[in-house]
Amino acid sequence: MGILRKTTAPLLTLAITAALGTGVANAKDTVKVAFIGPLTGGVSAVGVGGRNSAELAVQLRNADPNAKYEYELVTQDSECKPNVGVQIATKIAADRSIIGLVGHYCSAVAMGAVDIYHRFNLPMSVWGAVLPEITYANDYKEIHRVNGTMINQNEVAAKFMTDQGYKTWVIIHDTTDYGKGHNKYFSEYLTANGGEILADFGVPADQQDFTAELTKAKQLNPDVIYFGGLTPLGVRIRAQMDKLGIESQFQGVSGIKSDSFIDGTGELAEGVVSFLEGAPLEKLPGGQYFSEKYKAAGFTESEEAYGPFAFSAMNLILDGIEEVGPNRKALTEYLGNIQDHDSVVGKISFDDHGQNTVAAITPYVIQDGKWVVWEDSEYADGTRKLSGL
Amino acid sequence: MDMGLLGQFIVNGMMLGMMYALVAVGFTLFFGVLDVIKFSHGDVLMVGTFAGFSTYLGLGAIGIDNAFVQLIGVLVVAIGSMAILGAIIARYLVLPLKSAPPLNTLLVTLMLGTVLREAIRLFYPDGSNPKRFPSLLPTDSWTIGSFNLRADSVILLVGGLLVIVGVHVLINRTRLGMAIRAVAQDEETAKCMGINFKMIVLLTFGLGSAVAAFAGVMNGLYYNEINFGMGLLLGVIGFSAAIIGGLGNIYGAILGGFIFAALQTLGAVALPFASAYKDVFAFAVVIALIAWRPTGLIAEKTSERV
Amino acid sequence: MTQSLKDKLIILLLAALGAAFLVTFIAIEEQAEIFALLVFAGVLIIASAKLGLTDKISQSLSRNERLLNLSVIAAMLVVIFWFHEDHFPLLMIATVLLYVVACCGLNMQFGYTGVVNFAGAAFFGVGCYTAAVLGGTGTPLLLVIALGGVMAAIIGSILIIPVLRTRGHYAAVVTIAFGLLFRTFLEVNDTLGGPQGLPVSGMNLFGWDFNSNIQITENIEFSFYMNYVILALIMVILTFILMRRIERSWIGLNFDAVRLDETAAACYGINIKRWKILSFTLGNFLAGTAGALFAMMLGFIAPSNFAFSDSLILVSIVLLGGMGSIWGTILAAGLVVLLPEKLQVIQEYRFLLYAVVMILILLFRPQGVLPRNLRSYIPGWRG
């Protein structure tokens, strides 16, 4: 009897799944869409938040009885390394059953991968990478981006910081295109606003010891240390600044706006400022809706800074497939004509290069172990003061 | 350059040199007794640091938050568990390959290093992400001009020095040390004199790995960050340091460790190109040094047995 | 049936079986099926070994080497044309082939003369970067592949003095240090793309663009990776011939003598330095050529492609296949590249698994899965 049960159980499940499977197949065809983000490594928190958000979009669509297709999400981990990213981009682009892609938080990875999407004609939308060149350095009609670029971010950041009364800066940036881009645009706008750059250091993205660079920086005694790079390096630099007794204000970019930066630096996080494109979630048109759905879906990780963008990008791709069918070329064409498309991050309109125009930039500051919108913080009303003011 | 800045660079360099020397001592001990390279040494260091980190979390969970008690707990667990791991590696991977070509031992320990690294990455909770290592030492600091000296750095330096002196005393002044030196000099004769060869090898591997665990905790306390890949570079640097000093010689290892740190600091400070080239510079000098003195600065005094 | 006819039949049958296996293995997606297929293959091999079939087969093989080589090439072509329009399988096959070339280079060093080289990925990388830099300049691209090899050989020559002067552990640390140095250098050096990496333009042979699909007729379109697979296959064949020629010549004899006992070889008047330099340089050359084509195929390279762990994978392939064994290298490269791609379960754990397998191999079968046979004075001689 025991043996019989053992053998019949899988058989039964097999029969049931077969029956169900054919049933669903009769009703709806399955269409594959993909997501790429950093799911392991130092910036994985943001990547996982984005993945969950994209998955949420697919789940909601599959639950919608009016949807024409059943969607299957393929996720891949770029590890935030260009070479790994290019490998998996090839893998996804070469798979003809995948129709659209939402990909990339790390600009360095995206820069390597866009050529591949173009080569295989895979329509995609970036959900978090901010380097302008991803959309502007090419004419690939497959490439789109729902989030903003680092140009506006640095424009606002330079103005904001000089308005606070800071005069001198030392810049540390990683030497990927991402860090170099931040260095370029921030320097440009800072000089325009009258700030002075005492020195800039380019460092490899996996350097451990910054005492040499920071000791040099300390001698220059800047008001602010600007860091253009991602969370893991930011954590190390902030911690080692303290080791060397550097009192300067620490200013980051959107790349450190994650909870893992606070976890990594602990008490030293207090008063660190950063800038992020897009309005804060609670002030977004569909922010309320997105937050509720995200909570209801039971994800344990936070959606992080770029979750809403990943959600919107995936929804955009799904809308397109619903409209024009599961065909890469048709979807590319559809995405090319997007104007005033509703989403949780506001209306999406792509320009000639597939770039969405996101005007708003929000300054954030860490207060009591949380990222707080500057206007709502105790720093803005004068209760607390940034370093060196 | 002003004196304060110079002092700052010297302290930074000393700190690095101490860590490298501690790792190099392990390599040199293993080579001394068994003529093998245990390449997983850097990863044993990493595992030791993670063991210490877990102890810290565990102590926190049961409500012990006195920094001193935590520090002692972290050190005891890290050092103790790595001593055992070192002996296990010697017993099951290194000794069985004793008569195989030396390349095989090198490969087997290289692969073991990968196993340890990947195991932490995959099986330690959230192991692929860097972890914040706590500051368990007092952080008072003294500032003289542009020179900033922190109490924790001083304690770490003194601690490292004590460990090195301790190993030196152990090797040169105790019966165990005499046995280790005897085995290093001539295995057969040592056996004839009633020395338990296997036991001495296991103890030496335990000792070397314990020192590495100390260096790992030191690294964690200094950088306040640990990750699964930290052992690889430290291992290679420690290995290079032992080689430029001359394998099998403890003073050589210490010398090599400080030379490497000095090269890195020099590369970062005094050379005309960007400070990021410091590792390129240091490794290039290491290769040149090996080409110049193929058996190290303090060379082994042996002729080849045919 | 005569013995020789039987031999020939066995070889053809084996090649057909191999091709069928490879096609099925690459084509199926279902994890359970892949697993079942692997178990089936494993059982088949173990059973035939138990029944003593393997010995008989290997004798048949060694009597008819030419036919064996030809039928393996034919089988490979069948597999390639089977997947003529599927991008990804072709990319995988090409990757395997290029790994074979690179690992043959390492084999020349480790397996023939016993020169250790733990910077295989670095020399592969020199080829990649050569292709990236020369790609846009209009240099004929077949020349670029050769130049990739030449560059690797030249850069390798920097290491010749330390490698010659040292032995064993000391030589190992020289190459390991070089591997790290190479990668760090690429990461901090802006002109070669830094950590960001570099795009590489595709292969273009006499106006034939390798990066566009090949339209045969209205309905038949070949994937553009086809170009690379064919070229890689040609490179493997040339490498194979080179390796075999060297192995069977007096050069190979000298190599073996240097590896087996340096002191004794020197006593008999063999110039150890000359042979070590030759094998080290040739090995790096092969790794460099493979790298150059690999970079053109991938279209993008970054320093993190050439980390220490990648060098270790190359060494693992050589070791798994068996030091000095070319067929072993081919088999091992296939296993190491294809298995994690197909078995998604192990993808995440691949480095861990490789390392564990290597430790087991070193402990229990240090000669590898397909060990190199002793030189046979008369091929196929039964004795």
C-alpha cells in the first residue's frame, strides 16, 4: 500500500497539472518578460527591491481577468559587474521567447549591455541606472528609461550644497562610467555655482583601504567630501573618514540612497546627504496604491529607492504586449511612441532617445537611522546642523 | 611634506604591515615543517573573522553587550575554531598528499580556499554582502597638528606585536618549539628522537591558522567591514611577503610583511602616478624581487637534494 | 568481419552517439530530463568500464587515429548545424571551443614541461584587450587573432626571467602575483576602459560581417554566432594538430624530460631554459589567440573577466582532463562550461562544486579523467 501511494501521488499531481496546464493554455498564451538587476553583492538590496516591484507588476497583471496573456517573469542577477551583466544580457536577448526586458540599476553594466539589446532587437527599459550616456550616447530605438539621469541630480545637488554655505570640496569617485559621470556633471555644476574643488580621486570599485586618499584629503581640509559611487564603497569611505578624524560633511549621490548604507555605517550615517530623482513615494500620484499593493504581496524586503520605477517600467512593457502582441519589433515601436502614459511615478513620455523626463529631484538626509526628505527633516528647520556649518 | 602627515602615513603603513606579517608567519610555519604551501590560509583567516563576527552576534543575542567581554569572546572563538580547522586541513588534505608532487598540495589548498570562500558566500546568512564588523575597542583619539592617532589603532598594533613575540618565544624557547624546529630541520631524525611527527604537524598548522584568525579579527576591527572575499588578497599578499622574506624563516616573513606594506604606502604617496596604482607597483616590485633573489631576501640555507 | 572494419564501425558509432548525446543535452531545457540524461550517460560509461568495453574501444581508437579525428570533426559539424539558428547554444559551443584552445596552451605549460602558470586568465585577457584595441583600427581581423597571441607571448616574456629562476611555489607566486597585477592594472588604467570595460567590434573577414545573421534562402537563416563557432572549430583543429605534432616530435621528448626530472635532463645536455621558454611562450600564445576571438564574439570585456578565480577554472580544466591529455582537456572544457549552463540548480554553486570536484580528483585520481597515455612507439601496438 505504501509503495502504491508513493507512486500514485506524483502521477496524480502530474495528471492534475497537465489538465490545469492545458486548461490555462487554452485560455491564454504564456509570454515571457525579463528583469535584470544586482541581486547579490553590495547593492543587492536595491536590486532585490526592484525585482520584487517588477514581480509585483507581473503578479497584478496575471490576476487581472482582462489580460490577454499569461506572463512569466525571468529574473537574472547582474552582480553589478559589467562582464557578468553582458553575459546574462546575451542570454536573455538570445532567448527568442522573451519579448521585453526591464533592466539595470548599475550604469556600468547597462553601458556594456545596450549594444547587445540592439543587436538582438530586444526592447527594454532601464529602471534605475542614471548615467545619461545609456540613452543619449546611442540611437538604439530598443533602449528606454523611465527614471531620470544624473545630470539633473547633480545640478540640484551642487546648487543645494552651495546654498547651505559650503565652499570647498574634495571629490572621490569610482572609476566606472557611473562614478566618472557623477564627477563630470557635479564638477561642472559646482564650478558654475561658485564652489571650489580642491582635489579629486578616482578609485577602483572594489578598493578596501582609502587611508592614503583620505589622508591627502584631510590635509586639504575641505568643507565637504563628495562621493560619486555606490553603497559598498560609500560605507568604507565614511567609516575610514572617522578613523582619520576627518570632520568634513559627507555628500553622496543616488547610488548610496539605500538602507544598506545606513546598516553599514551605523551611527556615522547621521547627517549624510544624498539626492534622488523623482518625488518621494508618498508624494507620487500612484505612490499610495503601489505601497499598499507591495505590502499586500508580502515581500519581506523593502522596495528601496527605485522599486516604483521598476514597477512602472514593467507595467509599461506589459501594457505594450497587451496592445501590440508578443512581438519584439512591434513592442519597440510601441515604446517609441509613448507619450503621457500613466504610471505610479507620474506620466511617462519618451523623447527621441527613449528617455523619460523626470524633473523633480529630492534631497535626502539621514536622521536617526532613516533617510528623511530634506524639507521634513530637523536639519531643514535648524534643530540639527550638518557638519561644518 | 609636513611631519604630521608623514606620521599618519607611517601609522597606516605599520597597521597594514602588521596584518601582512601575521599572515606571512603562518605560510612560513607550514613551509618550515612540511615544505608545503597552504594556499587556503587567507580564506581560513576570512572564516575565522566570520566565526568571530557570529560570536559577536550571538553574544549580543543573549544580552551580553560589554565590549570587553565581547572582544574576548570574539577572539577566543575565532582563534580556537581556526586552530581546529587548520589541524583538520592538515590531517585530511595536506598530510595525505605528502608524497605527491608539491604542485598537487598547492592546488588542493587553492581549491579548498575556493570552497571556504564560496561556502561563506552561499551558506552564511546574506553572506554575499559585506558585513559591518563592530568597533569593540575604545575610539579616543589624540590629534597633534594633522596627525591623528586613535586608541584602537594603537591597541591593534600592540596586540599584533605581542602575538608575533609570542610566536617567536613559542618557537625558540619551549619544548614544543624545539620539536617544531626539529621536524623542520629533518623529519626522519626528529622521528627517531621520539617526536610525534604527525602531532607536531597538526599543532603547527593549528598555530599558524590561529595567528591568521587573529589577523582577521584585527582586520575586521580596523576596517569595520568584513566580506567573503577579504581573504583572497590578504592570502596572496601574505604569501608574497613570506616568499620575499624567504620561506621557512619567521623573521623573513615579518620583514616581508612590512616591506609589502611599505611598498603599498610608498606607491600611494610618493610616486607620481595615481594612488590607485599602489597594488600594481607593489606586486611588480615583488616579482622583481623574486627574480633577483629567487629564494627570498633571507634565503634558506639548503642545497638541493637530488 | 575483419578487425579493422570493426574498429572503424566502432569509431563511427561512437561519433554518432556523441553527436546525438550533445544535441539532446544542449536542446533539452527541463531540469529533470537533463539530470536523467547525465545519469544515463554516467551509468553507460561505468557499465562499459566494468564490462571491459572501454579498454577494447580505446584500443580501436588508438589504431585509427585519423578516422577518429575526422569523425569527431564531422560529429561536431552535425551538432553545429543542428543548432544553426539558435543563438545561445552556438554561443555556448563556441565558448567551449575557445576554452579548449586556451587550456591546450596551459596544458603545454603544466602538462608537457611542468611550468606552472596561475595567470592563464591574464594571458587570455591580453588577447581580449588586443582585440578590443585593434578592433576599430581596420587591422585585418584574422591578423588581430594572431596578434592577440603574439601580445600574450610578449607580455609573458616579462615573466620569463622570474619563472626560469624559480621553481615550484616560488614560480607559482610569480604567476599569481602577475595575474593580480594584470587585473588591478586594467582596473586603474583609464585608457583601456578601466573597471568599466571596453566594447569590442565584431569580426569582419574580407567584407564578411561576422555579426549579422547569414541569410541562406528566404526561410533559412543562420545565427551570426555560426561564424564564430566555425572559426573557433578551425582554431581547435589547428591547435590540436600543433599539440599532437609537438608531443610526438623530439621537442615533445625534450619537454617530457624537463618535466620528469630537471636535474637529470640537464645532466644529459638538455637545455632546460630553452624548452621552458618555448613551452611557456607557445602556451601563452594559444591562450591569447583564444582570448582575441572570444572578445570579438562577446563584444564586450571588462577586467573582472580575468580574475584569479577564472585562472583557477582554466587550471581545473587541465587537471580534470588529465595533465598533458588533449582529449581530456576537450572533455573537461565541455563539462566545466556546459554543465552549469544547463543545470540551473548548480549555476549558483558552480565555483563551489568545481573546487570540491578538484579536491576529490587530486586526492583520489590525480591523473585526471582521461589521463595521457605513455608514448607508444608504434601506435595501436597491443602489448
